[in-house]
Amino acid sequence: MASVSLCMIVKNEEDVLERCLNSAADLVDEIIIVDTGSTDRTKEIAARFTDKVFDFPWQDDFAAARNESFSHASMDYCMWLDADDLLLEEDQKSFLALKESLDPTVSVVMAPYHTGFDGSGRVTFFYYRERLIKNHTGMRWMGAVHEVVTPAGKVLYGDFAVTHRKTRPSDPDRNLRIYQGQLEAGKELEPRQQFYYGRELYYHHRWKEALSVFERFLEEGQGWVENNIDACCHCAYCHKELGHDQAALAALLRTFTYDRPRAEVCCDIGMWFFQREQYRQAAYWYALALTCTRDDRRGSFVSPDCYGYLPCIQLCVCYSHLGDRKRAETFNELAASCKPDSPAVQHNRTVFQSLSAQTS
């Protein structure tokens, strides 16, 4: 069985750290906690689970802190978690099964990271992350923000997921502050960091600056295909906020120059037409979304609703506007097969029942 060191960096996480460690402590063989300056009970809580708690001065560099945590690991693999992460019961079982069968030639284990949820707890947004990295192979974290380990060697896709559950907002300005500090110091951002810098500007509603960063990122042509597609989408979002409607549509269509259509993009284009009451065109794009093959392992951000529920519920509305009630009801029931408890589905059923009563 493979041995695993859980390596974490923490600061003022007294509200979530115990929850995280309770979910993972029985799965791993060693716990490493690197504290970057807590002033609450974080270190006290960590000490209940491990005697390997280390101090590391915060340097506005997440990669440096994660590399420090990995440097103390002594097991076969290093696993990282944030303090507001946890492994649910089924994922704990899957993780243990993986440990028992893990081929020692595997260098990196990728696993889904669940970060968005609907009101019923269903996952609405996730992506794969490098979750277990073989120790002493030279792979290191890179990037002061949105840090990453570039996988090398044999990569395995695991079926256990890590669930990200925040209990409070984090510092909304931290990442942007780090990026701007780097730029002010004369550091040139490499393509991936440039992409995420654009996203941080977008989150801060600095639409023009974000658009400029994304366009430069795309023009330089050094980005990974999934980041290119996402950058096009964010260009569209910026154009929309700036009132550039046609440019927003053009940016979404540009994604097709990088790869085949993604359902997420088709839904965005469908919404562009829907908001202009061009329901026939909107229906075309939502129908196209339903034909897109979902590939969770391509490394992109995945919105599962775009591959079923969302286009179906939107097609219901489109066909209602187009006067095709039979087709509208069909798509509403298809949406119900994806989300039986959807308020929108129930509302549509009520409307259809009322219309049927009026015509009977």
C-alpha cells in the first residue's frame, strides 16, 4: 500500500481545520502543517492531530509555502488540502481503495475538486487538480497565486473527490494584491499567471483592464487550450459589462478556433440570443449543448448543468415562446430527469397544467 503525507498550509483556520483533519486523518500516514502566521487557535487544533507543525513566514507566495510543506514529507506521496476542504464519506472509501491499489510507478494522481453546489448539494462546478504527487521526484509548486504542480511521468485519474466548503469569505483582494506587487517589482507574468491575473481583474469588476490582459494573453499564443477557451469567455463577459454586445458574441464564437464546442460556451451563446428574444437561434445553441460530449479529464472548469439540465430548461422556455407547447413540455420533463426537485421544472408544470385546463 502506498503511504501518503498530508501537507497543508494554514493561517487563522480555527473554524474549519478540525473538520478537514477529521475527514482525512485516518486516510494518511503523516500530517504536515505549515502555519504562515496564525493568531487564533489554528496551531492548537493542528497539534491534536500531529506533532509536525512548522512555522513559515508568509512571503506573498503560495508556491513557496506549499513547497515548504512538501519538504517535510517522508512518505511515498504528498497530498495537499486547504483547510476549508474535506473528503466526504464515499470519497474517503474511494481514497483508501486507491491507496491499496496504487501502482508505485504513478507520479501524479489527479482528482476532481468540487467547488460549486446548488441548493440541494449537487455539484455545479468542478475541475481536476493534481492531488497526490510522488515525493522526491523534483516536481515543485510554481506560481505565487493559483499555484500549480506541472504533472510529469505517469498520471492516474482517481475517482475520489475533494469537496471545497467555505464557511466565511476570504480576503477578496489578496490575490490581486499579490499580482500587482509582482508587476510593480518588474516581474513578467508567465502565461498561466497572466490568465489568472485577468480573472482576478474580472472578479474586481475592472472590465477594461481584464479585457486588455485576456486579449494580450490570447494574442501571445502561449496559453493552454482550456485557458484560451476560458479567456475568450471572460472577454465576452467583459464586453457584456462594457455594453459591447456584438463583441461579446464574437468572443464566444472565437472559442471554436481552439477546439470543438463546449456545452458551457453553447449555453452562453444560447443566452446571448435568448436575452434578445431570438428564441429560434437560442434554441439552436441550447440543442447543440446537448450534443456536446462532456470530458471531465480535459482539465477545464466543468459546469455539469450545461450538459443536461440548463439547456433542457432553456429549450422549454424557448419553445414556449415559439408556440410549440408539446416540445416545451418534453424538454421540461428532460430537465426534471436531471433535477427532479427543480423549482423551475415545478413552475413550468403548473403553467402547462393551467394551459391544459383552459383549453379542455
